[in-house]
Amino acid sequence: MRTTVYQVGDQVVPVDLPRQLVCCVEATDEVALHNGGSGQILTLRPLDGPWEQGTTLVRLDSAVRPAARHRSERGMRRSTLASASC
């Protein structure tokens, strides 16, 4: 069951990388799943890391988590404002 719907500009962290790397969601595509549910394919732009500028990553929505998950509500408001420019 899908619990999060991501939007362009959201900041996420891919869970399959060896270290926590914040990425900005650049595009989302809805996909139908075999169980009758739906999911998203996310195009991500790393905000730092070992990649060249212009690198994009592609992940299913189940393979990322929100970057602001453990921040305070005050910090989440700031990151929401910042995410519009990422």
C-alpha cells in the first residue's frame, strides 16, 4: 500500500545507496502495479555526491524516503520552502 505521493520539488533520500544522499524530485510518473495499486517512478537530481552535474537517478517511490522525515515541524517548514528551489 502506498503511503506517500511525491511531487516535483520534494527532497528525498534513496534507501539503496551506501550513504544518505539528499535528492530533489525532478519528475514523477504514475504506474499501475500488478496488485491493482499504483506507484510512482521518480526522476531524482542528487544535491551532492560523487556524480557529475546533470546526473539523474531513477527510483520507484518505495525505494526512497522523505529527506525531512526526522526533522522538527519547524525544520520541515523551512525544507518545504527550500524544496521549491531545489
